[in-house]
Amino acid sequence: MIQPSFDLRITPVRADLAAESLRGRVEAPRYVSPRAQRVVTGIAPLRRTPAASASLETQALFGEAVDVYDERDGWAWAQLSRDGYVGYLPIEALGPAETPTHRVTALRSHVYAEASIKTPPVLALSLGSLLSVESADERFVRLAGGGFVISSHVAPVGSAENDFVAVAERFLHAPYLWGGRTSEGVDCSGLVQGALAAAGVAAPRDTDMQEKAMGAPLPIGSRDLRRGDLVFWKGHIGVMSDAVHLLHANGHAMMVTREPLAEADRRTQQKGGGEVTSIRRLKP
């Protein structure tokens, strides 16, 4: 029996099985130890149910680690190591686990079959993708599994950007996509999560999780806002780019925009989204 206190978005339990780590905490017909895998496609959709038409919950990027608990009919029921999200991934998007050495720092990059930008790319990569690099020179890094990526587009795992807002600003005008995490399409919480990750800060996936976990609260209506402050509404988040302007992926413009916070707040309330629920400031 699944206990209602568990957040099923990040708890690997369903009616017919549960993770072995949950034995004694939930009742299940069987318990399964995970099998370590990684994402081997540029982007892998994680869905609520095992169907291509099901809601997109989030996305996993190339090289990200995945714990697989069940495979059936072309779908893997799995948990993302990055943020703990649980759902269904296409089995074809997964492969053997590897230890990453580098992360993609460019908004978009490509994997080439040969060390030449004139050769057709074999894979598109997004910011935050994880790579296992075998060797490197000034122009290219060679991947352990084959292929080449521009050296200036990657950095060692463990390195971090100095300004997460500057990372988020690079997504300006990227299209809005529910569940998206890339410049091809991103949602409000995915934008914040990805930008923070580039700066070495782990964040939960969804807005309500981020509001509970991130930073210290400021008075709502504070006139002392600064770059990097997080502003929350029910089901929505944006980040201040300065004392006045909010950067956010939003369904109104259907893209990432920068606009006065007062304007975004007024429109949100007019459309029934409610008032600001909190403003939170991250530690330096």
C-alpha cells in the first residue's frame, strides 16, 4: 500500500513494485534493486505513463544517470539521478552507465563523427549534457564512446558558472515547452533548475519543490530585490535579472521573456494565477 505522504514524482513506487530501498517503508508485491543506465540520445522524454501521447513530465539529457526498475513494451520505468524524478523513458534512449568527466557549457553543441566541423553531426547536445572524454586538444574533445565535440563547448565536471542568471539569460526567446529543459523548449522551473545546475547548485524539478527548498524568504512586496532573487506564484517561478525585471519561461508569451516584475504580476493576477506566494533569496 502506497503511503499518501510519499511524493510519487520522486518516489520509485507503484502498485506492483517498489524500489528495494523502500522495503519496510511501503508495502509492495515485490521490491527491485535498480540497474544503472545513462541517456544515450540528445534528449529523452520522461512521461507519466508508458505512451508517447502521455504528458511530458520532464526531460533527461545525454549522459545523465538513470536507475531503471522495470522494462516493458519499449519503456523503462526509471528514476533520474539528477533530481530524483520518476517516470517512463523510451528504452531506446538508454545505454550502459559511464562516469562523466565533462559537461556541455554551450547552449547547443554537436557530436561529429570525425574531428572536423565539415562532417555531418551525428548528435545534438544541450547545455548540461554529460560527456565521458577520452582525450582532448585545443579544437576537439574525443568521447570515450566515439565522436568529437568542440573543446570550447565543454568544461570539466565539477566546474561551475559564476552567475546562474547569466546562464538563464542565454535562453531568452527560447520557446516555452511544458516539461522542457533545453533551448529547444523549456518551462519555468526547468529554466531555473538548468541555470542553477550550470552554477553548481542542485535544485528540485518542479516549482512547488523549488519554493520549499530554495533560499530564504523575503517579504512579499519587498523593494530591495536584486539579481538572482526567485519569485514564485502558484505553479510558476521567475528569476530577477535586476531590481526591476523578471526573467521567466511563460505560457503567455510562449517563450522565455524579460519584463518588469510588476507587469508580470499584474497579468498573472488578471489571468487568475493569483498573487506572488513568496520571494526567496539564495545564499551567495
